[in-house]
Amino acid sequence: MFLKARKGKNHFWRYFVTLFVVLIVSQLLGALPLLTALGQNGSLDVNSTDMGELLANSGLAENTLLILMMIPFAIGLLALVGMVSVLHERTFSDTTTGANHFRWGRFFKGFGLWTMLMALILAVSSLIMPEALVWNFEPRDFAILLGIALVFIPLQTGFEEVLFRGYLLQGFELLTKNKWVSVVITGVAFGLLHIANPEVGAYGMALAMPQYIFFGVLFGVMTVLDNGLELAWGAHAANNIFLALFVTHEASALQTPAMFRAVELDPVMDLISLLFAGFVFLGICWVWFGWTFKDDNNIV
């Protein structure tokens, strides 16, 4: 596990101030464009968790709404990196990898492998339940969506990965002195971050929350074994980009002009598919990168 958190300054108050500032900057200042756009049309409903209803009432195009939803994460990422630099005196590399530089090769390998697994799952699902997917392709909207997804979604997932698999994972390891306890804590926290997502309302807590927590723990395990979060960031970005481009549904947090619209949901199958993809991904990477449980894995 990369332990560059031992560099710099790590008093408790620095973590508290950093998280407080990042929360304010991302969720208040970063959300102003979205809130302004919704307020102009009188469609702002802070209690609404139905993204389809929100979109219909907003008067905004799906692609426009997607950009506005991504802005808080992009601003949050910049704020987090800045605060870590100023308060902790650590660099972006210190917060993301145990190597001497961010390993973009790892990022793209994680991105490519997860994309292939998602494509396999979609293909199998379309064969098992062909009536569940409806063709939704509009060339112009899809082309615009492609550009937005490739630019903004890596920033959205990057904010979550740097925050949970970088900053907090290292911070809790310093606190607990146990990297695996830190993985569990940050994995559960990652799941709780998504508790207000519309998928939770559609699937139910018992099926939706295990998916998010599994994601969080899986990416934490990968980060520890690979001494950096590049693989996790790549896989996370691939997951969200794939869903944004190819499959949307009325309860999705990402309402996009995707290629297909799901008209039927099978949360049990979704959970099984996620578990399959996660364990296959982990197994392939274990062999591919020669992982062991030693702390000096893949420091290059």
C-alpha cells in the first residue's frame, strides 16, 4: 500500500478543514450553475430523487443537465488537490500512487478491461432479456454525449477516487494502523455517499447499497494491492462512461441520450453482474500485475 500520507503534515484538524472546504466548494459553489438553471424554470425541487421527473420539469436538454451535474465534482477535485497541497504539503502523486509518478498506463488498462466486462454483461443481458432494452440512439445527441462523457465523467470519478481511495484511505490507515480496516471504512463511506441516488429508491436499500459498498471495497482492495488508485480510477470511469453512453433508465442518476433505454429493471441480476465483473477484474489484474500481499507491490 502506498503510504505517502506519512509525508507532510497530518494533524487531525487538517483533515477536518480539508473535508469541510471541499464539501462547501463542491456541493454549494459547484452546484450553483445547476441550481440556477433549475430555478430559472421554476423546476427546482430539493426533495426530488426522480431524475427523469427532474429532467422533464427542468426544460434542459439531457446533455446540458449532465454537464451541470458534473461541475460540482470537477470543482471538488480541484479543491481537494489544492487543499492537500496547501494544508498537508503533499502533491497529487503523493495522494494517488506509491510510484514516483501517476501511472497513466495502469489507468487505461483498468479502463479498457472494465469496458470489456461491461460490454460482455450488456451483450448477455440483451440475449436473456431482449424486451428490457429499447433502441434510443440519436446520432447528433449521442455525438455530443460522447464528448461530454469523455471529458467530464473522468473528473467526476476522479474526485471520488482521489477522495476515498487516496486521501481518506491513507488517512484512515494512519489512524487505525491497519490498511484493510481502512479499506472497509472507506468502502462503506463510499456506499453511504450514494444513499440518495435514485437507484436506491428504485432498487431498494437491500439491493442497491450492497452494489455501492462492494464497488467501494473492491476499488480499495485494488488500490492497496496495486500501490495506487490508477486502476480503480480507470475502472470507475469506464463504468460510468459506459452506462452514460449505452444504457439509461428512468431511475438512473445519469439521465443521458444513451444508445439504449432500459424499460425493465432486474436489481438481483444487476448485483450478480457487478459481483461477476468485480471478481473477474480482480482475478485478471492479480495475474496480469503479479500481485501479492507484500507492501512493496508494483512500486515503479
